[in-house]
Amino acid sequence: MYLQAQQTLAAALQATLRTLYNLDLAQFAIEQPPEMRFGEYALPVALKLAKELRKAPRKIAEEIVAGLGTVPGFAGFEVAGAGYINARLDRSAAVRILAEGTPELIERTPQHALVEHTSINPNKAAHVGHLRNAILGDTFVRLLRATGDQVSVQNYIDNTGVQVADIVVGLEHLLGLSLGDVEQWIAGLAERIDFACWDLYARTSQWYTAGSPEENAARKQLRLDTLHRLEQGNNPTAAIAERVATLIVRRHLETMLRLGITYDLLPRESEILHLHFWDAAFVQLKETGVLRLETAGKNTGCWIMRRANTEGVAEGETDEEAKVIVRSNGTVTYVGKDIAYHLWKFGLLGKDFGYNPFFRYPSDSGHPTCWITAEHGEAEHPHFGGADAIYNVIDSRQSDPQSNVIEALRGMGFAAQAERYTHFSYEMVALTPRCALELGYEVAEADRARAYIEVSGRKGFGVKADDLIDRLVAATRAEVDERNPELSEVNRAQTAQQIAVGALRYFMLKFTRNTVIAFDFKDALSFEGETGPYQQYAVVRTRSIFRKANASPAAVLAEAATLDLAAHLDGEAGDSIWQVWLRAAKTGLVLEQCRDTAEPAHLARHCFLLAQEFSAFYRKHHILTEEDPARKTLLLATAAIAEQALVRSLAILGIEAPAVM
RNA sequence: GCGCCCGUAGCUCAGCUGGAUAGAGCGUCCGCCUCCGAAGCGGAAGGUCGCAAGUUCGAAUCUUGCCGGGCGCACCA
């Protein structure tokens, strides 16, 4: 509602400026005043025009206010400060519109967006860093859907890379297992396979450097040979990799499902290799001149491209900064394969995967099946790829390779696609030294003074996602049991689960993307203050009110829409009611901002402010004992609009509010 | 050496396209459950917005330089 009134205001202002000064301003700032007494919108336009018009800002502001006259939906305008124009909404009209529930219309042609997130190497358990990735990605998916896009969610699986190779080396050479033995090993595991591989991966990584120089060289060679066998496929080593990686991928999907995160497709590197996506891309890259064969310098014999963010060199000179795409031995690098994959994402490759159903989600998830790529898949499958816009949720350390893929697309003549290719980058989750010590890791003296220590899968250093979720659930369960002993076992378990998910998701979302999160159990396990449970609690309070009032939020809002409530929205008491409506009204604006900036943290903040302002309202006004019927309806409707806006916004964050907690 | 990011209250972080007395949570201290749920609320203390110039009517926000920290700059993925 706020956004639409803002558009009305902008149009009226534009018309006024045209009439008064014969000015056509396409863009001007519309701010949100710092205090309620300044109204709902602040226009600094007169300050901007002062120089151009050679008039005092206040004078201009007065002329504009006079020129604006009356604008539908607005109560009035006034000049303030050095020359601000403050605009006041007609509160009762705004409340009516909000109570009627008219959806906010945002003009945009819906796009087919493709979001890639999670993408954990299938060789070990997911850790907190992966949780940040998946929660950011999933939230952004919900945000795009809420603003009208059709979104497909992909979780890229690098099942033929070095990390999986390391696990296979561990199985074949450290544990001495053949393909047949691996089945038995799996069957005999005392713990889940992703946990077992967490340790095996760390062991193997250390083994590469634990022997004599000759031994280490041989071990590294073993790793390289294993990698090549995985890439080739159709051999026992590749079969081990396939078996183990697939099991681990299932564990990852289950872990993420605990947080309400689902996927449409798992594109795998093995199919990108075996279906020769690269060959098709290579032809295009050569034809468009993005790649050239280097004939001198350190990259002699390689196919190279100009590295993104570098100048490049003149024809005939040697570009020592260039990015190698095809090695001198003819194999293709990671960025090369990624270019091919991204051509496919935009429907520009001229090839497609085969697809098989892989993972069936429970019926209550609202999401039937996750598919996986295959060389020869089922005849009937959903359409994947061919997106209008793509978003890759990948940590900021990979911004260089991402830029190179984008530049390659641009160089191939796909400028429009390059523009709609977003590296949704975010900073890592590290551990505080205290947290590392608490987990029993050895922390070097030099590291103890640091703000955070980077997690490392190779060292087995980190917090496993499922361990964290388990701890959160145990903590919320203890609280729920104590507070609500009358609830059934099933009910308490479900409530604890919802609160734990709320706490975790909010924790990961309240930081802006480019902030490193120094993880600590104390912060993550907090349920007070700016946390998910605080906001869930606000919703629970509204629900409690409606239970006691024996009314439904929808019915109350419908009734409020028929009343003239202007008298109750003025003055100090009116302000504290209006504050809640105004915040709820801004939801559409916040969603737009989040979309444009690809920053879910703004929505997280919005939810918190909603909860906070509802709590202030709740303290100040006693709803159930209000005697004036119209006023009581307004107070109930205020609780209803808060509940509605909170539930809707929290849902986009992937947070559910329980009935009681 | 080059590129990207960060430096705001004791701690952890917000601060949208430059704008009206720089905010929140945690922590500390003092209060509030015989009135709708205290996972809550009120109050207090706490800041040269790293430093210095510049642009501007106006800078935490933009530009440049410096200081301090992080992360990238493979024929690894």
C-alpha cells in the first residue's frame, strides 16, 4: 500500500514540477522520515532544485506544496526544516485499504529465474557455512516467487571433482576397500555416511602430506589418477564414487529439508562431461574469438581468455594474466566447464541433459520431486534450463571465476544474459576461537586473538549442520516442555522444531551478505532479542488474542474496513496504532528493495521491526477490555494486520509461527 | 604487487538512491507479572562513525590518499 501511494505522490509531484517550473524530473528521492511527526514521506526535492532555480529552498517547497493541492490518499503536505516537503497519508483511508486486503500490484513482467544454491561437494557432511548458503538461497527463491517470478531451484553436484576423489582414495587406499567391500562398509557404518566421510576426508587430506617426500608424491599421483578415472566413468573406481556421492547427496537433501529447503534439480558434473557440453561450448567460444590459442609465454599451448577485470593485451602480445580455459594437455578447466553449464542455463548451448526423478519429498512439503541429471533419462520430465535470469549463490571467494564466466558470455555476444547473471555472493561463516576450543579443536596461539577462524573441510574443522540443528531442537524442546507441559508429545516436538528452524534461519539472515559471520553457539542458540523466536512469539500473542476474543483476523479486518476510524488514529494513542499499520504497509516496498539489491537481510530487519512495533502497541493498548466497540475493532484489526504481515514476511524467510510456544 | 570486501557503542551488527537529534540486539545497572503469554516491556549508562584532505547548502554514506584487518589473484575444483 505504501509503495502505491508513493507512486501516486511521485506522479503528482512530477505534474506539479512541470506546471510550475516546466521541469521534467524522471528520478527524485522519496525518503522515509525519521520520525512519525514528519509524516510518511519526505521530499528533499526543493533542496535539490534551489541552485537550478536560484530560489531559497523553503520558497520552492512552499510553491510546490501550493501547487500539489490535494492528492488522493493524502491528508496534506507541509514544509519543514530547511526546505523539506513532508507528506502525510490519510490514515483512515490507508487503514481501510490495508484492511480490505487489496494486493499490492507491482508492474513487472514475470521472469523465469534460476537460482543455484547449496552445491556442497558430495564427500562429507554439510557444515554451518553450507547452511548460510542454502538459507540465503532458499530465502531468495521465496522472495522471487513472492514478487511474481517462476523460479527453478538447482543444486549443482560436483560428483567428479577432487573432493570426491579424495574420499575414494581414502576408501580404496587407506581402508583398502574394493567396490564390493564398499557396500559392506556402508552397511556396517555405526554413523551416517556423511559423518563417516567427514572424518575420512580429513584423514585422507592429511595423508597426502604425512609421508616421506617420495611417498607424498606417489599419494598425490594416486589422487590424480583417481580423479581421471572419475571423469572417465565406467570403471570400479568411478562406481565407488557414484555410490558414495549419491548417498551423501541424499543426506544433504534430508538435512536441508529439516529447514524447509527443497530443490527442483540436481545438475551433475558427470553429465556435463559425458554429454560433451564442453565440446559445444568450445565451438562457440572459438567462433566468437573469446578463446585464442596461446603461442608464447607460460601458457604456450593453452586456449586462454582475457581475465575479467584486466586490461588484456594488444594483438600479438602475450597476456600473462590470461585465464587458461583449455590446458596444454587438452583437458578443460573448471571455468571452461562452468561456461558450458551456464550456456545451458540460459538455453544457449543447443544441448540438454537427460533427467530422472531422484528424491521424493513428503506430501506436506508442497514440493513433489527433486530430479537429477542423467545421460539417458525418462522421456517425460519437467523443462529445466532456458532461464531469463540466473542467480548463483556462491561465496565471495569465488567471485573471480564467476566474473570470468560472465565475461565469457558477454564476449560471446550474450550481453543481455551477462546482465542477468547475478553472482549472489556472501561471506563465509567462520568460528570464533572460543567456539573452536569448546568443540575440542586445537587452536594455534596466533589464532586465539583473532576474531574468527575459517572452517576447513580438509582439516575436519567446523560445525556440522545436523549437529547444530540437533542442539537447537534440544534447546527449544526443553523450553517448550517447560512452558507448555499440557501439549501433546507430537505437538511439542513440532513446536520445538519450528522454533529451532526460526532461530537458525533468522540468525543466518539477519547479517547482510558481505558480513563474515563469526559463529558461536551462544549467539546461535539465543532465543531472546533480535531472534526468530522473538518474532514467532509476537505472532503467538496475536493468536492468543484471537482465541480469547473468539474472532478471526480475516473477519476483524473485514469489519474494520467498513468503519470510519479516523478519530482513533490521531494523537499520541493514534500514533502507536498507526505505527503498526504503516510498518505492515511497507512490506511491499521492502520486498522490492530486497529483490533489487538481492539482500534478504532487509526483510529480516523488517520482520523484526514489525514484531517490535506490535509489542509496543500490545503494551500500550489493552485490546480485550476495550469498551468502545469501534475502537475495539480497530485494536483487534491492528493485531490482525500485524499477524498477517508478520506471518507473510516470516514465511518468505522460511520461518513458521506456531499456534503456541 | 594487483583486484574485491570490511573498519560505526564494551561485544555482535543495521544504517535504502548523500539529508532532519547516528540506531538495534547482547552485556552492565535500575525497574515491571492480583489486567490480553515476562521467549515480553520500560528506563539509565555507553559513540572523535579508523585517520586526513576533497566534492556539497549538507557526508557514517560520494572521491582521493594513508593506517589496520579479511579474501581472492593455478595448465585445483
